[in-house]
Amino acid sequence: KDTMRLQSVPQLVDSWLHILDVTEKAHHELTCLCLEVIGTYVAWIDINLIVNDTVVGLILKYMTIETVRESATDCLHEIMRKGMDPLAKTRLIESIMKLLESSGFFPPAQNEGIEFVA
């Protein structure tokens, strides 16, 4: 894993972004699979490769698309579950909460369907 972190993970992240870009409009099932892979890797890769304007922006965008919403939310959940020191974890959660609030996801509107809120 250590060698992979240093040599391959940045290339993997670039590949994931490319996959998300080309699958976004027509192949939602592949978009979902890619988000699941990101969620799986986030536990042991550098968080800064994922928590940035590009990746988090895409995840928030996918949370507005019904067919990929669950995968996007699961990916965000995995990001927030990442093992980190307490101060860094608090900052991460606070920054994600601010993004969710500014994007209109939190707090949920009264008229949101229960599936979307859950």
C-alpha cells in the first residue's frame, strides 16, 4: 500500500475523475461503481486527493441526480468516516457541513421526500 500511495494513487484519482466525466451523462451505473471505488480507497489514501473542490464538487452534484444519489451519499459518508486525528477530523466534518449547507442539502427542506433525506 505504501508504494501504491506514493506512485499510483494520484494516477488512480485522475482515472476516477476521467471515468466520472465520461460516464456522468449516459452510464449512471458506471458512475455509481466509480463512486463506490472512491469510497473504498478513501480509508487509506491521502484525504487531500479526494477532499478538494473538484471531487467534492462532483459528489455534491451527483447528490442532485436521483440515479446516483445513493452512491454519492455513500461516498461522502466514507470520506467522513476516514480515520484521522481528532482535530483534522473535526475540520473535515465542519468543512463538509458548510458545503452541504451552502449547496442547500442541509438542513433538508420540509418538502423533501423521505428517501432523499435518508
